[in-house]
Amino acid sequence: MKWITAVIKPFTLDDVRAALTEVGVEGMTVTEVKGFGRQHGHTELYRGAEYVVDFLPKLKIELAVDDDRAEHAIEAIASAARTGKIGDGKIFVAELEQVIRIRTQEVDADAL
């Protein structure tokens, strides 16, 4: 099993969700986060005053998938979130040791 974490631009969420549904991913957790990478923020104008926005709004998507679906899920996220511009985000993939569904006590793949 794999734990996939993706940090994406907020406006790409609907496309990413649709792409993941298409490849059979049934659930995910989405968190609003702020951060920066190579973008290093930007300057904005507010009521005539210029200020620097260091942290940009992003969304963090987390999902657990079977090994056989992992590559499809990664490709779905990457293609749906890609705009070709700086700040499209990143995808992190880690091994997932164990999953337990609390309600039924199902374990691992059955719990996904």
C-alpha cells in the first residue's frame, strides 16, 4: 500500500478529484495549507500599499491506495494538476505499513 500526499494549486482540485475518481480512488483528505517553493511568494498591492505574500495558498491531498492503483493515482494527480507554470505542486509517495478501519476492524487492503 502507498500513502500519497500531493500539494496542488487550489483551482485544480475539481479536476484532480475527477481524475482520481476515474481511476478508482474512492476517498481522500483535503487540507488548506500555505507554503512556497521556487515561487518564493509574490508582491501584491492593497489600498495603495505594496506588500510581500511569502506563503501562497495551496491544497494538500492525502490518500491511501493499493500498490496496483498507486501509479494510476499518481499519473491522474500529475496530469490533472499540471498547468505548466511554476508552483503546480509536488507529489510525495511513501510506503504504508498498516491501515485499520475503526468501525469494522478491517485491516490493510480491506480497510481501504
